[in-house]
Amino acid sequence: MEYFYPDNLNAEPLILFWNMRDTLIIGCCLVISLIVLFSTWLYLPLLFSALYAFLTMRLADTGSIYEYIKRIGRFVITEQQLFKWK
């Protein structure tokens, strides 16, 4: 019998492209969105659930798309950028 272990045993567990917390949040949001969809024919909660699922997808080693956008925004807007002329 062979066992396959991940390379990094300290990494957080993933289910497909999401970590456990995001999977739970996406599942609850989808259930609530489907209840709202079938009772009122309102697609907006389902759209927000799909957007959250897309933004929290984990890529290989770079983190989630949301974290990447947050880092870009922090670099461009809030961090002081120094330009030195010589």
C-alpha cells in the first residue's frame, strides 16, 4: 500500500481550489442564494456567491485572486513609493 503526501505538510488543506473556510462560506452562500432564487427569481445573490467563489480561488503558490488584487491595490494606492534620482 502506498501513501501520497503533499510536499508541504504545514500548508493549509485545500478542497479543489479553495481552503476549508472558503468552501464552507461558498456552500452556505450557494444554499441561501438558491433558496432566494427559487422563491423570488432574483439572481443577484447567486451572482455575488459566484463572484466570491472566483475571488477566493487559490492559485499555485501565489495565494487567492482576492489577496493578489489586495496586494496590487496596496502597492499602487497606499504604500509610499520612493523615486530617487541620481
